[in-house]
Amino acid sequence: MKFYIKLGLWFFVCILIIESVSMLFLHNTVVQSLVDEELHSLQARGNSHRDVLEMSFNYETLHHIAMMESQTDTEVVITNLSGDVVEASNEIDTGIQFILQQEVLNLPRDGQVLQADWKDQKYIATVSPFDDSQGNQGYVYMLKSNNLIQAFIGKLNDHFLVAVALILFFLLVTIIFLLKVLTRPLISMKEATKKLSTGDFSVTLPVKSNDEIGELSKSIQTLANDLSYLKKERNEFLASISHELRTPLTYIKGYADIGRRKTLSEEERMHYLTIIHEESEHVHQLLQELFELAKMDENMFTIQKQSVRVNDFVSTIYDKARHVFLAQGHQLELYCRGDWTVEVDPRRFEQIILNLLDNALKYSAEHSVTKINVEKQNDDILISIKDEGQGIPSEDLPYIFTRLYRVDKSRSRLTGGFGLGLSIVKELVEAHNGTISVESQLGTGTCFTIRLKESFDEDSFTH
């Protein structure tokens, strides 16, 4: 069964139950109010006749009261204390006789209701006592045929049935309208999820409300956009990986074919074998970086943090890297204005710093200076690596942490980069609950800044 049919039936049944209970309660209340009003009216007329009799109890008065009631839809019977009928507006039938035979005890001055059952009895009735202080005592019985009440209630029932029919009609119209309004976005979202499941991410779901359905529509649209972006990124990633692997594999295959020639000298053969070895190292490095990223994506790599002194830690890395810089005609300088501590994984964080230093060395001209600067800003420790290299174009800055993105569109093999190093750096920094930012100007240089929270654990330093 369709969802909108289930929803419609659910609404219809729930509202039908509520309306039925409400209508039954209203009907019973109205009917009871009508009967109570008739009984009150009968009692009031009986008390009025009682007052007249007490003022003038004689034949004319009795006859006049009987004549009055014979012209209405009510009946009056006047009896003495013994129950003998003194006067009546009409003949005494069995229904009236049954009421007159009921015992009356402790009757109050204003009378009381004697018969209120309008469903099973022929009459409803009240009785009022009279006493004119001259020895004339008795009871004034006021009666009304239940046929009249039932006829009126029958007309009332007809009106209620018409009202119920109209309510059900408008209820159905309202439910159908609401279902169309409510289910239209749900159907659109169902169709959208079908398209997503087939790999079609060209989904457009306009958000027309600020309720839960609107939020769900917005979430599905966001999911579609993210999946579309991931699909595009995956395709570009695979294309880039294919490109990166194709070049060294082409070299390996080509030089291997050449190296198999029997006419080559040993010196030439060793030369080609060296190239093959370099290209295989190239492929190995690429696969290693891809493996690192895969482990990060699957949360398989571990971060084992410990408190380290920034000054000692960075100084150790500086000593390792300085000789490499000097060997290639570059200078490396370290500036640390304090002795602070941070919570990091020493092995992973050394990988971050060395990767950034390798980039600075790779893209800087000879005799340039690269500076490592460590400082404190509020409760954060900032580690900056600034070079005097060629810089990064402003249009490329937002994408430099994207996997396989390279500023060098020609993919020159002289630099040997794959566009994965900065992606790994960013992942590792974020794994340490830190952030990394970059500033760069063409021809001036680039500055990467890592921001970490300072640690205040004084008892667990590692030297």
C-alpha cells in the first residue's frame, strides 16, 4: 500500500473517531438539554397552576386550567391527597394512570420531576403540591407526550446526519488536499533518492518550507551535491593517478626493452638500469603516499600523543634538515621565542614539518632562506615555515590541500611531486586537532602556519 494512502487512511480514521465521539457527545448533550428544558417548563407551569388554585380553589378555576392545557401540547391532571382525579385536561389513559399511581413522598414546595424517561415511557411528567389553607389540598400533574419530543429529536437527528455527511465530505476534501501538499515533496524526495541510488546525482530539490520536510529536502540536496562532488573528485583522482603512474611505467618499460639489447655495453646497460631503478622508486613513493591517505580515510593510522617541548622538538628537526639545505645551497633558520609544550605524536608531527620543509626546498631558488618560526598567540602555539620561493598564484591557493592538485600544471618531473604531500599534511594536522593555513605571493614566497593548542601538563615532558 502506498504511503500516502496509509497516511490518508490514518488521518481519516483518527479524525473520524474524534468527530464521531464529539458528535455523539454533542447530540446527547443537546437532547438531554432539550428534555431538561421541557421538564423545567412543565414544572414551572405546574407551579403556576398551583399558585392560581391556592388563590381561588373552585370549579371555575379548575375548569379554566383544564381548558387552557387542552389547547396546548401538554396535559394537566389535578388530584386530591388521596389520588382521586379532581380535574383533567383530557381523558386519563394508561400512561397517565401509571404516573398517577406513583407514590409521592416528601414533595418539596416547588414540586419535582416525576417521569423523565422519554425513550421507554409515553409521557414525561412533573408534580407540584397545592394547599389553599382552607382544607383544599392535592397535586398538580403536568405531562407531555414523548411522541412530540421524539419527533423533535428525530428532526434533530436528521440535522445531525446532514452535518456529519458535510463534515465527512469536507474532511475527505481536506485530507486529499493535505496529502497532495504533504506527499508531493516526499514523492519528489523518493524520486531523488532513486536517482541517487543509480548514480545520477543531478538532483534538484527546492526547499519551500522551514519545517522538518524542508530540512529533509535540504539534507538530501546536500547529500546529492556532496556525492556529485565526490564522484567528480574520484574521477579526477583516478585520472591523475593514471597519469602519475603512466609516465614512470612508460620509462620503466621503455628502458627495460632497451636494456635487453645484446649490443649494449655494460656501461650503457647500467645507465638504463639506474633510470629504471629511479622510476621504480618514483612509483614506490607514489604508492606509499596513496597508502598513507588510504589509512587516513579509513582511520587505520594511529596518533599516539605525548607532551613535548616545542623548542627541543623543532630544534631536533632543524638539525636534521639544516645539512640538507646547506648541501643544496640554501639556508635554514630557526626562531623560537619561548619554551612551550604541545600534545603531539612526535613521529607523525615530524613528518608534517619535514614535508613542509621539503616543499620549501623544492620550490625555492639557490641561496634563498627558509625560516622556522615558533611563537605563542593567546593559548595557541603557532609553527610557521616561510620560504623565499616562487610563491603560489592566488587562484591556486584554495586548492593546494586537494589531493593530486599541483600548481605546476605541466607536472614537471624535475620536482618529483605528486600533489599528495600537502593533503597528507592537512590530514595529520587535523588529526592533532590543529589547523593549517597558507599565505603566498608570487615571486616573494610562501608561509605555512600550523596552529596547535598549548599543553599545560608539566609532569609528562619528553626530551
